[in-house]
Amino acid sequence: MMRYDRDSRCLVTIFMLFCMLCAGGCGAESANKQPSDDAWLSGESGERSASSPQASIQSVMDEPMEDSQRAMLQRALDNGGKVSHADYLSAWNNYKQCMVHKGYTEPPLQTVNGVVINLVHFNFAGVSEEQQMKFHYDFGACFDHNVMYVESAYRDDVANPELYRDLDVAMVDCLRRHELVPVEYTVAQYRRESDAFTNMTFDGEQLTQQQAYARRRKAYSFDFDNPQVRTCVVGINPNAIADEIEEWKPLG
């Protein structure tokens, strides 16, 4: 089984950080449920995190954040719940400036079709535990106050406009909506393919990380390299492209 050295390194999904930080404020709207008789849902309820994009944004307007992010959200409310791409990029830039202002190296931002990959591959080699703790506090504060809510609203608009709470349901909806999979493609099938992608091993084979990644992508029955597929992935399941993330040494 192929292994990679993970010592002093950390791969964090910013979306997961968003969920933890937002637990008290997001999804305040009572969740709506779509009929569960659609075969593609594989028995899932189709529960939504909010009744509309506007409701989702409105539920976080009183959360602590920079005035710049609040103004972007207000503009989105005035625009039918849609965050402009200019505001989206500006929010990410504000986050970068915040980190640099706190003394860290500039965070790398990688994009897929204009959507920032919300994963960070930290390298903490030679960094003390105390420094790491301070970094994570600063990182969370910069992300939360400058980009968290704008990022979520923009990503939902691009990849999960139905606001499905279950991300597997959201992914299959995105693939079906863009006719990237057959009409009979189901959430259950997607989960089987995702499990195969995640758990694939290469006993006795000497593969580079990129060679293994290319092999693992074939676990999916859809064209993983299709640009629209990649937009769905980056918006909903960025862990599937974690092998594309460049390393960041925040303390140099």
C-alpha cells in the first residue's frame, strides 16, 4: 500500500472550518425537504439548508465579520442572493491581506474555473506547537471575518443552487443538472464510486503521487477531467482534488 509522509503537514478543508465556525448561525432557517420518491436520491430526503439563497445569506447577516464582507452580502441580497465574481475574489484577497498583515507568508489560492479550491495543505515542518496554535487562531479569524460567508454563498450558487444539505446529493444534482451523467445515475452509485476513489490501494506498485491520483480518478464513471465536472467537484467535494493542492509554509 502506497504511503505518503504526512509528518508536520496538515490538509484542511476550509469548508469544514466554515461549518464549525458557523454552527451557531448558519442554517437558521427551518430546513425544507423535497419529495423523496426521486429514484436518483437513493432514498435520501433532499433536505435543504435554507429555503432560498437570500434566506441563507440573511441568516448570517448579524454574525461577526468585517464591514467589507457584510457589504458584499448586502449586495448579494439586492441581487437575488447572487454574489458577484468581483466581490468573491475581493473577499478572498482581503483574507490573504489579513494573513500577511499578521506576519504569515501569502496564502496560495488555486482556482478551478474561477472557483477557489477551499483546501489548504499546510507544511508545519520546524514549527512549534505553540506557533501552530496561534496560526490556526489567526487563520480562522482572517477566514471567518473576511471571506467565509461570501465564499459559501458564491460556491452554492455555482455548484449547489438547490442548497442540498447532503453534499453527496448536491454533487449528483450538479452532475445531473449539467447532463454529465446518465439520468439513472444515483446518489448510491456516486457513494460507491467515491468510496472506491478514497480507498483504492496499489500494493506492490511503485507509483508517484500523481500517477496514483490519475488511477484513482478512474473510479468515477463520469469524466473527471470535464471542466464542468471539475466545477461541481471544486464547489462541493474539493477533497477529491486534494492531490492538486500546492503546499503552503505559512511561517516560511
